Amino acid sequence: MDAVSHPLVRVETVIASDKTALRVGSAKLIVDGTDTTLVRKAEIALRPSRVRARLLSQLLQFSCDIYNGALQQRRDAWHITRNSAQPISISRFDQFNEVKELKEVCPAIGRFGITPVRGAISRVDEAFGAFFRRVKNGETPGYPRFKSRARFRTIFYDTPTGWHLRGVTPSRPRKDGRPAKAVTAALYVQGVGDIPLTKGAVSQLRRLMARGGEHRTLSITRSRSGAWRACLGFRGVALKPLTETTEIGGVDRGIWVTAALPDGTLLTRPPFLTKARAQIADLQRQREQHEKFSPEWKKINKAVAKSYAKAHRRSENWARHCAIEIVSRYGVISLEDLSLVNMTKSSRGTTEFPGKGVAQKKGLNRSLQDAALARLAYWICVKAEEAGRRVWKVNPKDSSRECIVCGHTDAANRCRARFTCRRCRHEEHADVNAAQVLTARGQVAETSWCAAGCPVAKRTLPRNRRRRGAEPSTTT
Ligand SMILES: [Zn+2]
């Protein structure tokens, strides 16, 4: 059945990885669970030796120079020819073609290979693509900027050339039953050499390979704290089926209770960031006593970045496990369609129209960001996609004020964490009641979706063209 022809179904914005969400009534189907293979990434820590780290830094600098050079070329072409009859615009492919000629004058290309050069050019292309998209949508555009070496952090490989994995194969037990012989696993990068991989990294990569994944892309990032990380993109990863269930579960996300489920389960995220903040504030006080950019100052700065990164990792890990728990319980998940951009927007206002309750809103913003509700939704979508399950985003209006038993909607029904219906005296934890209301709304959406013949969301880009959500742009 064609997704667009049914009166109930409308195609909406892109949400789940690369598909267009379907709008059914006031709900959106953001994960339709029809994929047979997935695109997944593995993020691993790299521990290069001192020599390799220096070479990686050189490669990063080289990528930065290429990025700035490619940007300069596009700007110049535009500025010089914009008043002429035919302004010249340079495309990504024009620049790709020039790389071969550049090779003769730039020995670094011979050393590191063409792939990272193309990767940097593609990033310029994406920056321009995003710029023109924002111009078209009437948002604040922000022209692509030159990047200093300190701000340029990532080396990109868009194809599996110029790097490969050594000694990482899907683990199979040997014929005699003993585990496979251990080979030193490493990530080989042209011009840099072998970077040994940790045990954790190897098992993460093996798991994706065992599910049929092929590694296609690589990005290597130097974080603010100076640590190196790699992100490998895998294609063709098989699903991870879970126990079949058709039960619908609404998830009420909130600041105090991170996720409430209709069966009464309350999942609360430990205050990772709040804990880290005390430590960070302490470090920041120490930093004030040193001269800016002095070696001591830089050292403390790195420690601050490290502390943030740790809290972030732990919080991300918690969200992932929480999502796995939720997805394993329900076959169809319904989330409220929160507009987090508006919720966390500062209430400060402008100088002419100062906002009200700036301080209170700031506190709320902070705890909202802490709760990382969007990350939880993200992980729920990822895990649901992986298990072939569906995720709905339903209208959140009055979900915390409506009574699940009689449908009476009143702000007075709720008193902090307690929900007591003014009409039928139904009592429940407020967030659990909200989760039950969301479940009911998910059920309505699911029913009308089935009545419409279970249409499937369309891909926004064909599989082989899809990469980082980039739109092909050819203009400058
Ligand atoms: Zn009631």
C-alpha cells in the first residue's frame, strides 16, 4: 500500500536513522521495524604509542589543512566570479578530481593516501549542504568557517581504503573445540601504522562482524582531553530478535522519574552529572589560580574535560541499558512527542523583552539536560530498530492530567508525584498514570495504522547513497 494515499497517513520529518516518519492521526510512527539489515557503529578507545600518536596528530593537521584549503577554493571561486555572467560553483567531485594533481606537489598525500583527503573535502561539502539547507528553511545560516588546528578534531575515511582491521575476525571455535588462537588485533592506518586494539574493542567489533556487518567507514577523533577514539561504521548488520510480544507500552519520560512504565516500574537515572559537577567546580576553582594557557592551566583544563566525558559515558551507558530493558518488555513502544528544543530553550528573552523566571528556568534546563530524555528516546529507537519493533511518538497534551480510568482531565488531578482523580477517585503514581495514558494513545495510533493497511515508512536516500544524513550539494 502506498504510504501517502491513505487519508489518515501523512509523511513527516525524518527521525529514525534514515527514514521519513509516517503521521497517523496525531501520532508519528518513527521506527516501523521492517528493516532486515541495519547500519551500526562501533565506538572504541584507541591507545596509540607515543610515535603513532604523533603521526596521528600529523594526519589530523594535514586533514585540517585540506579542509581549510577546500573551503578557501569554494569561497574564492564564488567571490571572484559572482558578478560575472556565469558564476563558477565547485562541487565535491571537482575537488576530488584535483586530488590526483595535488599529489605531485604535496608529499603528504602520498604518505597518508587519498582517502582522508576526500574525507575532509566531503566534510566541507556537508558544511555547505547544511548551510544551504538552513538558508532555504529560513534558519540562522552561519557560513562554513575555517577551522583552527585546535578546533579540528576528526580524520574521516568514507571508504574502506587506506585503513583496515588486522587480526579481528568473527570468532569461531576451532575444530578441536578450543577457542581460536589469539592474534594481536590492530587498526592499521596508512602513514601511521598499527594501533593495537583493546580486548573490549575487539569483542565489540567481533559482535558486529558475527551479525554479518561489513566495516565501511572510519573516523578517528582526538577529544578535548587528548584521548583518541575511533568510530567504525558497519553495514548489513543483522537484527537481534527478542521474544515476540505484541504488548504496547507507553514510556513517560520526566525529570524526577526518568522513565515510568505502565506496569508501575519506575526507572530513575543516578545523578552522574550532579556528582561530577562538584568535582568540576573544584577543578575550576583550582584553574583560576593559574595563568591562562600556562602548562598547569592546560592540565587542569584537560582534567575538567575528562570528568565531563566520564559522566557523559556513564549516563549514556545507563540510558542504553534502560532502553534495552524497555524494548525487551514491549513489542510496540509509545513515547510522548516532546519538543525538547523549546523546553530547554533559555527563558532569558531579549534585552527589550526580558523573560520571566530566568533563574527557575535555568535550573529546570539543567535538570532536563541531566535527565537526557532525548538520549533515552534515541536509544529506545535504536534498540527497537534492532529488534524489529515499532516506536510511536504520540501527542503529549495533558497526558499527566488525564485519568486513565474515566478520562477526566483536570490540572487538580495531580499533586506532585500522586495522581488522584477528582471524579472517580482513581489513585496512582502520577508518572505511571501518564505512562498508561500514553499506552492508550499508542493503542489508538496502532489500531488506525493497522486499519490503513500497515504502510511502511519510505527511505529518504537509497541505501548506497546514504551517509551521515548528508544532502548532495553542488553549489557554492
Ligand atoms: Zn477518573
